[in-house]
Amino acid sequence: MPTEVVIIGLLALAGFLVGGVYTTWKTAKLLAVLLGLCALAAAGGAVAWWLSR
């Protein structure tokens, strides 16, 4: 699998998770925080993968 596909996939996952944070913030703050942490991990993984090339 090309490296670019993995990077784009991780960034798309991070964006999807950020959308979940936005949606759940008013009703379930703990879940929103957990989703935010997962989004940060996905974005950080994408950046780390990109820089390791």
C-alpha cells in the first residue's frame, strides 16, 4: 500500500473523529474528550508516518 494512502486515511479518520467531538460535546463531554484524544493520535500518527519517509 502506498504511503500516501495511509497518511490520507489517517487524516480522514482524524477529521471524522473531530466531527464526532463536535457532535457529542453538548451531551457527552467524556466521550467527546476520548474522541478528541483519538483524533489527536490519528493526526499525530499521520504526521509521524509522513516525517519518517
